[in-house]
Amino acid sequence: MWLVHKLIHLFKKIKHWLMGNYPLSKYHFIVDWGGQQIGVSEISGLAMEYAVVEHRTGADKLQSVIKIPGLQKFSNLILKRALQADDRDFFNWINTIQMNTVERRDIVISLLNASHEPIVSWRVRNAWPCKYQVADLNASSNEVLIETIELAHEGFQIVT
């Protein structure tokens, strides 16, 4: 039994070494919101930045400002998926907004490998919908109707 565990461990190390040198693909992912997994066709806006604060005193000998990091800011997250007749989750969620209150959810976005196991996951904290949109209707189009939800949030972290 000990030998089997050692061989499995060795196999995982070799696999990681061989597969670890390839860049990750971006087309196989899942979204978990509130314990429910949903499929979406596109996710954008997973970004953060720091404001740059410029400062200079009159006594500085250099004739330029110093730059220091300011507040951290997060872009809104945008989820897109095909609109389905029996699924109103996006629409129902944005309708929870009432007089400065809204249902907030932690969202986990997981990039998956070929075995459908998470490779990298991002946990988005305290997300809430700030915009809902249905794509334009067009009688001459041959495309799936897409619904979009835009989420404000209070940050994200890598959890896997």
C-alpha cells in the first residue's frame, strides 16, 4: 500500500512537471454563485488596480512629484450567457434591490482542466448586480440571444 501511494505521488509530480509548462486555456470554466453552479459563455472584468497618489512638498529639491499607492479599486464583473425561457436567475437577482439593500453573494469562478477539476479559482467577495441587459433583437440574425449581468463587488482573491 505504501508503494502504491509513493507511485501515485510520483506520477502526480511528473504530470505536474510536464503539464505545468503549458499556458492555461481560457475556454473551460464554471461559475458558482450561492452554492449553485451556472454555465456562462463569457466573463470579463476580473481586474484590480491601485490609484496613484502624487505628492510633493514645497521643500522638495527635485522638481517632480513622488508617487505612492492609494486605494485599491476593482472593475465590475460582467457575466454573459444564453437566455433561456425557464431561467430568470439574473433578472430575479437584480430585482432584489430595494432602497439601498440588495442580496450580496460570493461568486467563485473556476478555470477547469480536461478532467473538469479546478486549476485556478477566484473568489469574488460581496457581489451584487448593478446592471442587467438583454442583447438587441434582430429578425435577420442567426445568433443565440444573450443576457448580461454586471456585478459590483468588494474584491477578489485566488483561492486555488
